[in-house]
Amino acid sequence: MCARKTAVAAATVANLGPGFDVLGLCLEGPRDTVTAELTATGRIELVDVSGPSEVVARLGGADALDNCAGVAARAVIEAFAPGAGARLWLDKGLPLGSGLGSSAASSVAGALAVAACIDPNLPKEMLFPATREGERLATGTPHPDNVAPALFGGIVACLQGEGESVDIVTLPVPRGLMVVCVKPDFEVKTADARAVLPKEVPLGDAVKNLGMMAGLVKALASDDLRLLGRCLDDRLATPYRKRLIPGYEDAVEAALKAHALGAGISGSGPAMFALCGDRDDALAVADAMVEAFERRQIRAHAIVSGIDRQGGHVV
Ligand code: HSE
């Protein structure tokens, strides 16, 4: 059996701008780390979960197949080493239920660590379906817009095909683009945030999103940050989900006042994101958004990050 292998995968911002279930980007951190070794038992075992005590209290001691890292690892084994088992060690760097792609980071790190034990040359594209199984367990849907950027890095668009098939298109990352994520101190479960979405949306809203999507792609390709800022709005999910985030409007207003290009909900929330043209703006925007939540007696934490182009990887 192989030596232990360790892989990392970072936080992600899904539903970027008008790209509900389509566009996501990869942050430089925080990251989840999974160490794996293969066994001959045919079972997946989650040996240990480490990280902040409240996270360990929720995830520690669970069956491996109740954990997205374990489910993604099992999917890799079923595909590439049927009959084998694996022992996993998970170190959680991401908060749970945050809108920062916590389940995706565990899924991707789990899939990569086990894959590295089986065959270090397995291409990431072949692991993508396994990472979505982890997401399916955690959120009730294998939505791709967190696992794709966590696996491939950069800014990606997920093109949904027949059934659950998804093709990944990598988009350009403008020079110097910075991301601010601010997580207020409460949780929103992705399944709950999906439950508030309507089955149908007004045609006018769909048309607005389509226009913004075209503008956003052009803006990324041409380093046009002004255009990018105009194209970060969303009419498909945000109008229904913002009521799950007390302080949402104030935080957006504070971000724009502090010269963010645009702001919105990160994934299914409650974290919010803002894009900024440089690090100084990003630091000011982070402070402004945290203060906006604190004015409502809601504690909040900010992450200021560039966009990671490498994606999940073995360390
Ligand atoms: N696209 C997913 C959703 C992202 O909004 O439900 C979850 O982080």
C-alpha cells in the first residue's frame, strides 16, 4: 500500500455575480487539508478531524461516509481502485455553513489525497465527478460552482449539460484583482438557502442576468474593472436569499462606499464577497463591511485574498 499523501483545497466564492450555480472563484485560503492512506479493508475510515473546537465537536467521531471528504474519497476509490479502503485525517481550516465552500474544500482535498495514493498522474478532470459526490452529501445537490474552482483554481464557469454532466471553462483573471469575504457570525445551510429559491423567475430578471454575464466575461478578458463592477449584480438568487442575511443591504452599501467594484452573497451565504481593484481598497472594504455588520450587533470576520490559480493540490 502507498505512503500517506496530503492534499489541500481552499475556500471558494460560488454564484459569482450573475453566475448562479455557474461561476466560482478560488481564494488563497483558508484551506482544508486531508491526509490519506490506502488500506485493504474496503472501508473508508475517518481517523481524526482537527481544527477549531466547535468544528471538531460537529464533525469529529462521525462515520467517514457522513463526511464529504469521506464520500469524495470513496467515489475516487470506486472509480480507480475498486475494493480498496482508505484511512483519512481531516484538518478543517474552513468554518461550516459559511458560504465559503467548506464542503467543497473537504471534498476536493479528500478526492485529491486518495487519488494521489492510487495514481499521482490521475488528471483533475477525472476526479471532478467524485468531488461533486461530497457536495451532494453536504448540501443535497451536486452543484459544481464551489468544487470546480476549489479543484481547478482561478475563475471558472460550469457549463451544465445533459443530466448532471458539467464542462468547465476557465476564465481570465484580471491582474491585481482582490477578493474580500466577510462572514457574519451565524450559519445558513445551503439546503435551506436553496429551499427559498423560486422554481421560476421573471423573464426580465433572467434577461438582466444574461446581459451581466456577457459583460462580466468581457470585463475579465479585457481587465476592464469598471465593467466588471457593473456586472456583479444578480437577479436569480440574491433577491430571495438576502433576507436570510440581516445586514446584507448595509454591507453592500458600505462596500461600494469604500470603493469595492461590486459585492454580493458568497455562495449560499451568509458570507458576502466584494471584488476590489487592489489590496488597499480591499483592506478598506473589509473594514467597512465588518463595521456594517457590527453596527447591527453581528460579529463578522473578513478574509482578504487574491485569486488562487493553482486550485487544490497535493503537498
Ligand atoms: N450555487 C450554490 C447555491 C452554491 O447557491 O446553492 C452554494 O455555496
